[in-house]
Amino acid sequence: MSSANSTDSPLEAAAGVAGTEATEAFGLLANETRLAILLALWEAKEPERPRSEQAVPFSKLYERVAIGDSGNFTYHLDKLDGTFVRSTEEGYKLTNTAARVLRAVFAGTLTEDRSFEGEPSDFECYRCGSSLVVDYTDENETIQRCPDCEGAYRWPEYPSGMVAHADLPPAALENRTPQEMQRKGNTWIRNRLMTLLNGVCPDCAGKITTTTHVCDDHDAPEGTVCDNCGSVYEVRLLHVCEVCKFDWWLSLGLHVVTELPVKVFYHDHGIDLESAMDESSITVLYDTIEEQTVVSEDPLELLVRVELDGDRLDVTLDDAGDVLDVSETAD
Ligand SMILES: [Zn+2]
Ligand SMILES: [Zn+2]
Ligand SMILES: [Zn+2]
């Protein structure tokens, strides 16, 4: 009957390997007074002031939270001290961890439902050249969609023609039109992508593990999406953060863009790959990738072939998406 024994705790059972540190952190947040303290410290945060002046003195914090029971207040403040709150000689501040938690909440919960569908986009479909449209879903995802072809992916829950898909917090829409959201959101997504491709989690800086997935019955004749894998790409790589379970599927071709010889190859043909990707989504990249496929099964080796003005760059990668070899063939 009594669940005083912590091993009976559904919270700890559910936390599994995340363990007691996670349950303690959630436990700390699950209290009205403690949340009031964190929000009051957030409210008092003034980024333009020097760090040394950002602490809130005990008396001021007490005033802000205003609960009229100083014993209880001190008890809760002490509980937060060291994890979400740091006490200094000048007073109390949020720790970086607390600030990250609060930021995630604010960025993800802005105002009303922001979803929209079929807004005109500045970008062109890299499959057929038509103008794309952009959707923003109630799951806080942005989808670029082609109205004139099958696109690159087919997911049962979305309209057809999807060419790109990414998480984007609703903060991206704050004080922006859907078109501005798309451009600025694209910059945000590209920077996260570069972080990920360098083996770093864009959410928590943890280590990324990458696995290769090859469609076992791939059939995507020109202009169609494979029924078996729902993609035009036979090879896709799954990136998962070992710490926070952040995950992102990417087509193989994207895995060459951080390589210096690849950037140089594009540069030698008049294309600044990074700014091109920023301005035109991934169109430039996919317009120039001729092939992305498996070249050897055991060990698994992958090939991305880029062609520009008749010159060819072959990039060979291993099953973790790491580059093994780059070779250039001039026209
Ligand atoms: Zn299209
Ligand atoms: Zn397939
Ligand atoms: Zn992470």
C-alpha cells in the first residue's frame, strides 16, 4: 500500500538507465514554490548587465516569490542550491542548466497553435525545379513540400511531395512571417546539421553515434519514391545522441559537406558550399550529387559522387559516415 520504498516509485522505474539523477531533477522541478523561485530568477535575469551584478539578493527573491512563510521558502531555496540555483555573495542566480531547461520550455511553448500549410517558399524543388511550399505542423516541424512531384520522402502522416523535414521550435515564428521563418529557420537547422555532422549533439553537446541503414529492396526509378523505405535515397544514416537521445535521419549525400576537399572542389567550381546551403536549402548540393550508394557490403562502404562541369569527386565513407577516401577525376 505504502509507496515509501523508492524501488516502488513509478518515476524511478520509468527513468530506467537515466536513473536517480534524472528523477531527482524532475522532483526538484515538481514543486510550486521551487518553480516560482526559478521563474522569479528568470524574470530578474538581465543579460545586458555584467554577470557579477546578475545575482538576486535573498530579500528581493523572497519579496518576488512572496509566499509569506520564510522557513518554507528557505527550505525550497536550499533544495535548488547547487543544481538549478547558485548562491553567491551577492545573491542567487540560475545555473546554466536551469537556464537551458527554462529556455527549452519558453522556446517550445510560445503562444497559440502556429501551424500553417502551403505557404509559398523561396526555395525550389531539387527534384523537379518547381517552387516549393512550406508547412509548419502542430508537432513543431517544418516541412518543405513540392506541389508538382513526389519529392524525396513519403511519410504516411504527411501530404506527398516532401523534400525536407526538420524540427523547428515555434520561437522561429515569433515576429516573423512564414517566409522569414523559413529562411532564418534554415540557418538554424543548417548550423545544427553541421554540429551533428561533426559528431556533436546540437541539443546537449553529447557524443553522437551514427549507424547506416540501407533499404533492402530499394526501387525508386527517376522521379519516384521507393515504396519499401519511403525515400528516394537507398542509404540513410541515423544519428543518435548517447546522452539525450536526440535523433536525426540524414541521407548519405549530406555526409560529405563538412570535408575540406569537398568544399575546395565546390569552391574551385565557383560555389561556396556553406553559403549556398544557407541560401538555397540543399538544392545546390543535391543538384550536383550524381550518386549516393553502397559500393561494398562487407565491410560496408558507401560512395557519394559529385559532378561539376564534368569534373568528378568520389567520396568513400564507412558505415559510420566517416570519410575514408576522396578522389578527383578531371574532365
Ligand atoms: Zn518537385
Ligand atoms: Zn527503398
Ligand atoms: Zn544530446
